[in-house]
Amino acid sequence: MPRILITGAAGFLGSHLCDRFIDEGYDVIAMDNLITGDLENISHLRKLPEFTFINHDITEHIHIEDNLDYILHFASPASPIDYLKIPIQTLKVGSLGTHNCLGLARSKGARILIASTSEVYGDPQVHPQTEEYWGHVNPIGPRGVYDEAKRFQEAITMAYHTYHGLEIRIARIFNTYGPRMRLNDGRVLPAFIGQALRGEDLTIFGDGTQTRSFCFVNDLVDGIYRLLHSDYSYPVNLGNPDEISILQFAEEVVQLTGTNQKVVFKDLPKDDPTQRKPDISKAMKILNWSPLVDRSKGLKLTFEAFQKLSLAELNKQDHRNFKNYSKK
């Protein structure tokens, strides 16, 4: 039974990766310090003999007993509402946390895949974004703590590959959605669905002409699985190139939920990207991968998952205490 460590395992993407690798017959070690993760996301796995959960902050030394074949490094705040509250921890998990994961991979002779992001492209001046584009990023802007953490993460990972011969994989992940997203994490899709279910107006930041490309989580997980088992060591875009404006997307959510909310507009946050669309030619060629779930089906599945939440859960505010982490 191959053995894999998944960091950030109690988060949205991490928990779905745990499901996939359990289904594929792996012994899964799930690691999370629960700053932004939720044990409820992996509660259905906790009693399985092939699943182990470790509550640990990967910016501290990581110890895993016995052998380890693979590491998926997905620990990081990933939404603006999180990384703006804990900017230092966000930078540390991208630097110290990645360094610790790479050191562990080297000591175990394990292959490591890191979760990078489309945010390395910043507010892009090239459209769609290819892996060869170097980006347009403000390193000292409000989003810089996340963007630069991920850019450094890629750089140190490639250095370990170049100088230590470490087996690495780099996934540049574009906007992903699906069940288990946090309604209050500040990202577009859960915010819209949560507002619709609560009977609130849908809030658009900016004029709504900015674009995103949304990939359903099952498709993304399949791309990650294929990339991990490929022989390609350079960044690969993983996302759905079906581009849509935020205003059009809001209208789709209103139609899906059967509500008649108004759309209200607020100022666009500083450095918020105006366009986002992946060029997935490389993933199609190298991994024989492209998304299979169209947005209408994916939205329906996601909406049905959110519909099961109680009114109290829909109205629940985020009471995470970031104070201790933000000062470290």
C-alpha cells in the first residue's frame, strides 16, 4: 500500500484529495493545524484504518515515522479573508512550511507535489495565462503575502529539484469550487450561493466585467492525481478554461437558486485580477487531462450540498481566532 502525506488535509481541496487517494488504495496521513481547515471535512474518514490525522503546524519540524512515498503540500490559507487576517502565517507556511515538506521528502526519498496557484500571475497582462508567463504581481500590495508566498514556494521547490535531484511536481491551480467550501471564506461562488440562500442581495466587487474560470473540484483532483504520477517536473496549469464574467456568474447563481435577489456593486479591492483564464494545453498534452464537469452541473451539485445546511449554519459567522498566529 503506497503511503502519502497530505498537508492542509482538513481544508476544501485537501479533504477531497484524501477521499481520492483512499479510493485509490493509499495509506493516507492527513496533516492540518486547523487554522482554516475543519475536521468535519474529513470526519467520514477518521475511523478508516488506512487514514491517520495529525494536528500539526508544518512551519514547525515535521516528523513522520516509517516510509513515505508521496507528499501533497496543500497547507495554506487560500482566500483573501484568511490571508489578509494572517499575513505572516501565510508567508511562513509558503516558505518555512514548504522548506520543511521538501526536507521531509528528501529524507524519505518521496515525490512531492506542491499546490501553487494562478495568483502567481497576479493581475495578468497576458491572456489566457500560459505556464511560460512570469506574471504581473505587486509584492507589497495586500495580496502580496499570498502571491509571493506561492512564488517563493515554486522557486525553492525547483531549487530542491535542481540541486538535490528531488522528484517534484508543481500544480498551478485556478479557481476551483464544489462541496465543502466555506460559505464565509470570501471567495465568489460560496459568497453568492450563501447570499442567495439567506435571501440577501448578491455583492459584486467592481463593475462585474472582471472574469474568472471555475473548475469543479472532482476535475481538479483528477488533474492533481495525474500530475503526481506523471514524469513532468515543471509547473502545469490546472483549471477550467471556460471563462465567464462575475456579473454573468451572479446571474447564473440567481437562476440556479430560483431567487430574485438584486445585484449590488462595491469597490474593487486593490490588485484584484481583472482576468483569469488558464491555458491548459500542457495539461492536455502531458496528462491527457481536461475538465469534464460543465459549470451548470457543477453548480447544481455544489448548490445541493449547501442546501443541506441548516439556517444556523448558513448564518454562522467566522469566529476563528487568528490573533496568536498573526503575531508569530
